[in-house]
Amino acid sequence: MKKRAPIEVFSLSFLDVISCAFGAVVMLILLAKNGDEGDFNDASQISELVQALAAAEQSVSELQGAMSDQLNQLQRAAAESASNAEQADALEADIARAKNNVQQLTDQASGLQVTREDLQRASINVGKAKQRDEEVGGIPVDSDYVIFIIDTSGSMKDLWTKVLKTMNEVLNSHPQVKGFQVMSDNGEILGRSPAGSWRNDTPSQRRGVLAAMKRWNGSSSSSPVEGIEEALRIYAAKTSSLALYVFGDDYTGGSYDTTLERINKLNTNKRTGKKIARIHGVGFKPRGTNINGNALKFSTLMREVAKQNNGTFLAP
């Protein structure tokens, strides 16, 4: 933006000249009055000089008034110019913020479009079938054992009612499994179940788990990676038919590539080279915020984890 030239208030040199002239006239009058001879002894000449002096005083007064008005106008113009400059700076800042907001909204719209497409392909539906389907609502439910890995951070606790409802729907999409377990995103098992054990899949166990989760205060690092790796280390060797459901809204970790490499290594059968567990991701949007920051990072990570490990990612 082109810088405006600063306004310089003109000097009072002209007023100084007038004042000096006025002093000279006064001096001439005094000399004329006190001298015995000279050009100014005549009374008419003195009268003319007095009149000229009065006229000069009037002119000086008028000039002072005009200059005062000009000074006031210049001060107002300078103030308006400063105000306009501030408004221009503020406008530039607003434009910059607006551009940033547009970019964020564009990114969010892109993420929401991908999520919407995922939901169209793979939405969680309550399973009513008495026999297990190979796929329910786009999510494969052919695993005999299921582990839920749930972020228990504060932002997720704000959504806990929705988390419990979603988990109940996922359980209902599996009419019957041989065993299931619930872990925090740090790998801590819900309740007093020992590591490596399974919960029997009964109606009372399902109700008991949901009730226990209402009071659950598990530790959390706001990252699903530790829970996924712990689940694979402990349970992958116990069955060849395993599914992990990862619930979260944050990923505070670093490189995606390094994380994916570790997860894929743990989830690959060294003898056959096949994947051991299906890994599904379920993303939640933090209350009162747009999808951005760590929530987008979680979606990015889990979408790729699910893709590379025969799973599905969705956001309820």
C-alpha cells in the first residue's frame, strides 16, 4: 500500500516579518515625537502614521485569525489523515484474517466432504440380524474378537454421551463375538480385567461395560498410537480374527509415516505376511469447534491406518 506523505504545518515566518514591521513603525513614531526636526514633526503626518499603524494592527490581527483557522484546518486534516491511515492498516489486517479464514474454511470443507463420502460408504447402523453379516453399513464385522481403544482425554469426555451411544451401536452391529475388551488410548484396560484377557460377550457384560465407562477416568495422551500398539502386542498373537475400533478426536504425535510403519509391522503376520487385525477409526469433532488442528490430524492418520489395515474410517 502506497505510504502517504506526512503533513507539515508551515512556519510562522510571515507573522514574524509583520511583527518586525509593526515594531519599526512604533519606533518611527517615537522618533518623530521626540525630535526637534524631521519629516515626522507635522501632526498630519503623525496622524497618517497612526492610521497606518492601526491598519497594520488590523491586518496583523486578521492574518493571525486566518493563520489560526489554517492551523486548525491543518490539524484536523492531520488527525483525519492519521485516522485514515489507522483505518487502512486495520482494513489490511482484516483482509489478511479473512484470507486466512477462507483458507481454513476451504480445508475444513475438503475434510468434511471426505468425511461425508466416508459416511455414505460406511455408516454405523444398529445390527438387528441374528446371524453375523460379513459387512454392516460398510464396516466389516466378520471378526471373532473386538477391542475398543478409546481416547479418554478431556475433550472426549465432553462428548462422552455420544461416545457411549456410538460404542453401543458398534456392539449392536456385532450380534455375537467370542470376546471383546475395552482399553484407553494409553493401553490401560477398563476395570480390573488382566491384560490379555477377554470379556465374555453377554448382554450383562455389554451393559456392565457401558455402565463402567460412565465412571471411567483413564489416563490419556490424546493419541491413539500407544493404545493400538499395546493392543497388537498383547492380543494379536491370541487370535487370527481380530478387529480394533479406535475412538478419538486428537493426534498429538509426529510423523505419519513412522507411525504407520510401526503399526503395520505389529499388525503383519511374519510367516504369512497377511494382516492380523482389521483396524477401524471413529473420529469425533470437539464440541463447539470446527474440524481443524489435531482433529484433522487424527482423521488423516486413522483414515490411512484403516486403509492399510483392511478397516474403515468414519465420523459419526
